[in-house]
Amino acid sequence: MIPWFGDLQPFRRDPLGFFFERGTQSKEPFVKLSMGFAPVYLVADPAYIKPIMKASEDAIDKGRLIYKLREVIGQSSMVLSGERHRERRAVIHAQLARGLASTYVRQMSAIIRRQAVLLAREQVFDAHQAAAPLALRMISMILFGSGALSSGDENALVEAVHLVEDDLAAGMFKIVPDLPWVKRRKKKKLLEGRKIMSLVVNRARTKAAESSLLRSLAPLNLTDEELNDEVLLLFLAGHHTSGTAAAWLLYHLAINESLCNAIAHEARSVSDDTGEIRPDLLKNATLSLAAGRETLRLFPSAYWLSREAKQTVELGGYKFKRGTSFLMSAWHLHRDPRYWDRPEEFDVSRPHMKNPAYIPFGAGPRACVGMGVGLLELQLLALEMAASLEFKDVSPFPAPRPKPSITLIPPPIRIEVGLRQTVKTAAVA
């Protein structure tokens, strides 16, 4: 008989290895996990991802594992369902779509170019320490308009995230309660982190531009607390996930000279005479977009998702009772050799969007609402950094695996750069 909690220790010791081993070794589409009294299954076959994610909310919806995030992001759309969720999602989606078609390209490009100049002056930098504030400035621009955050605000937000992320991640599958003094310490950190984030958000709200995402939420008549919760979610999702992915993209540009040179050529082909990327030509920049997608394949920021059965459901002939949690691990599915050729290699020629095992943003109608913006950030980062910088050295190489927390945190990666003088002729192998 398998103990109720038999999988908890190996999961906590190495979540990425656990998901990969259990997923790739399974001959069944669903892997039963021993992680507590309630049933938990790892979805090993990508054919069942969309049916789960597209199911009606009465049958399968967000469950207790997602609801634990309320401690930080409150009653934001990530933990809501039904009409309230659809209403907020529709407003956010519409505003992001307007920005993608109009203002985001030029504003994001300007933010990235400024960062590239600073990195060239420093000559040596840590990939994540450079990418995190860059992602923060871009999501701040979308939320509030340009210049809403001071450098002090940026540092405060990064520190607040650091305060809460590890304890929150560790609590996702906690069965045995913490000892009272440990619980008090963690709660104090959560409250402190949330307080810092709320103070920064409140200051930034007073500076919000009329065209910002924040202003577009006004018709919803949210309370101050609800609005803060929504903005905190967008900050965490937009900053933390994009920042970790951007660090890995910088790493792959640095270790692959031919790819970097080819993207630099592509940047020239979609730019005007002043070197500004033209939004109308960006659809032709397929290589930089593929580099962003491949980065998210190897290092999906949201490395696992969950849903919970709200009633007895049947999937592919298997019946699952109410309260069953379904885990879907992008880390496993993106590296499973059954679904990818040479899965550990960085290969921009892969047909990512045709592969059902590719789920960096989830799947179905409830996929991440920021998917378009996230890919745009990575694409522009690849274009602007490749066009501006020559990458000279990377250490350590190869980079160690990321640290699994709420997202995949990159290890320290030292990159040496200089300003690019010429665009070298090179083809991607």
C-alpha cells in the first residue's frame, strides 16, 4: 500500500526532477500521486490538457492549490471564477490588445535599449538581476504609463517578492501544519511583503496615465482593495514571470553567437532608418519570436498548473471524484522525449504552436491573458539586445538548473558584453 504522503518528500526535495521522472515514466495518461488525503493526479498526456482547461467551471475549476495564493494576491482574477473573472479578464484583454496594436512596441523597445546601454557600460552583469528590473519597468509602463515607478519603488517591489515567494511555494502541498512560531514568522513575512507592494501600488496609482491598464479597470467599479489585488497580481505575473524568462533568453543569446548575429540581422530588417523597430514589420521577425517561444519551452515560468474537479468527471474513460486535483507540469511536458526531438537542446526551428505539449501560458479560453504581451517582451528583448550588444563570456557554462519557487528562478549567471560595432554575417544552424 502506498502511503498517503509518500510523494511529498521527493517532490519537496526536487520538484522539477519529480515531475519529469513521474511524467516520462508513466504509460498511463494520469499518474496518481500520494500527496495527501485528497486525490492528486499528474497529467502525463498532453491530449488531456485542453479538455481539462476548457471544461465548464461547474465541472473543473480552480481549486485549493490555486486558492493558497490569496494570501498574497487577495481576491484578484487569478483566484476568481464565474462572471467576476470573465468581466475582469475581458477588460484586461481588450486593453492589452489595444496596446499591442499601438503603443507597446516603441515604448518597450526604448526601455530595453536604455538597459542595453547600461549593461554595455557595466560590461559584466548577472542575467536575472538585469532582467528583473527591466521586466518590472515594462509591466509598470503597461499598468500605469511611463515613469510611474521610481528606482526606490522598483527595489521595494523586488524585495517584497523575495519576502513571500519561497514560503508561498513551500505551502502549496503542505499537509502537516507549521509549528506556531514558524507560522507566525511566515505570516509576518507575507503581511510585510503585501504591505510593501500595496504602498508602492498606491503611489503608482496616483501617477497613472489615462491610457493605462489601471484606468481601463475603472468601469468595473472595484473597491480600493479589489483594485490593489488586481494590480498586485499583474505586477507579480508580469514582472516575475517575464523577468525569469528574459534572463534565460539573455543566456541563450550569449552562448549562441550564430543565433545572436542572425537576430541582429533580423532587427535591422524590421527597423526604420533611425534604428527604431517598426510595429508593422514585427510580424516578419519570426526568428526572434521563435527564440522567445523556445526559451519558454525550456524554462516555463509557470512550471506547473492545477485544476480541481468540482463534481465527478470522466476524462478518456477515467473517472475522477469531486475534490480531485489535476497537476499539469510544463517542465515535464516541454522536455518529454515522447513529444519533442532532442528536448534538451535549444532549437528555434521547432513548431511550438502545433505541439499540444507546449503549454507555457496554459491552454484553452482561460490561458494567461498576458500571453501576447509576454511574447512581445521576449521578442523585443531578443531584437534590441542582439542588435546592441556583443556577448563575450558566460559563466558558469552550462548554467545550473533553475530554482523552483512560485516561478523558475535562474541561478547566478555572469555575462560579459560590449557594444556591438558591426552585425556579423551568420546563419542559425
